[in-house]
Amino acid sequence: MKNLPHQNKDLADPPSRNPRPIRNPFEEFKVYSFVKTDIPLDRIVESTEVVMDEIRRGYEKLLEEEAKELVWMVQYNTIIKAYEVAERYVKEIRYSAEDIEDFCFALEDTQRIPYLIPGPAGLYISALSNYAQEAEIVLKLSELKTEINLLGFRLPKGKRLIIEGDTGDFTGIGVEGGELVVEGNAKNWTGAGMRSGKILVKKNIGLHTGEWMMGGEIHVEGRVRGLGNIVEGKVFERDKLVYPGKARYPSLYY
């Protein structure tokens, strides 16, 4: 029994040499700390309102400069002049496709925008759409009480504008290579003066369709009430080619 402490010395005192450390298998999975960049909701709302104020001011300036001309003996040179004014203001604003849609609904709020004139409003929305960063823009306008004229004016190549709802007169006039989709009805002079591109109307379309059309295609999934004086291009009614063709008034639905 006297030798018991000596016999247990190795158990009580581990070897003095350092053992090889155990490698942590999760060492490579380092934890990175991220800087919190969440923007408070009130700041997002404030930023949206600032953009909307800028868009609204541009529209009001358009009315101030062009209202006398645009009430409304519609002439193509008058439309071009007004659109150039709209372009000038739109180019100074940083906005998104959602802001365009918000503006469309704000047009019927007389406390925010006191004057809704379908022609200038359509030109202004067209300018916003044509200069938006997004290649595809969807405007959900089915709940609007007013049918906007001149939507899709000069829609350029590479742009796709989708309108959920009905549109007024002069929809897609002067289209320059873009694709315009109207998921409702369109009224008269749709596609007038268009140069290239495609217009698709999923319901019915009015008179003077394609007036002075220079190129491109108009597809109507409903009925075409009447064609205009078309120079070149194609018009389809329910997948049937009606221009070039013999029927000037392919269908009557009114």
C-alpha cells in the first residue's frame, strides 16, 4: 500500500509534452457580421411621396404650357409638341414603373391632382413609360373610371407596355417598335401612324384602326369596328388577316 501514490502518479500528472490540438471541423464556416441596412417604413413612404410630387408637378407644368393647345382639336403636330414638353419634365425625375401606376390612380383623386384631361394625361403617362428603366411595364387600370387617351404613344423598340383595363382613343399611335398589350377594349384610331412593333387588343377595337399606319402589326382578339386609311402594315381580327384585304369594315359590333 505504501507504493500506491507512486503507482498512480502517471494518472494524477499528465505528460508534460503538449498534445496535438483537435482541429475544429467547422472552422471554415466563419460567421460574418452584416451591417443592418433596413430602411424604416416612414422613410420609404416619404421617399415615394417625394417622387409622386415630382411626377405631379411635371404633369401640371404640361397642362400650364399646353392646355390651350390640347383642348382638343387633335392634330398630330400638336400631340408631338405636347409630348416633347412631357419628355422634358420626365427626364428630370427618378421613378419606377410602380410610380407610374400610382400616378394613374392619383389622376382621379381631385385633392392630389385637380385636373384630369385624358389626352395630356395619356401623353404624360406614355413619356413616363418610354423613359422608365424597366423594359416591361404593367399598368393595372381596370378600376379607373376614366379611359385614358394616347397611351403607348411612340412606344420604342425594346419596351413592352401592358394595360390591364380599357383604353380611350388614339391608343398606341406612333408606336416605334415596342409591344403594346391592351387586356380590355380600345376605342378609335388605335395604332394610327404606327411605324413598327405590335399592338395586341384582347377585346374589341373601334373605328379608324391603323389610320396612316406605316408598318407593324395590330392583333385584335375581339372585333374590329372599322379600319382607317392604312399605308402599310398588317391588321388581324381573331387571327384572320383583314389588312391587306378587301374588307374595309371587317366587323360591326356596336
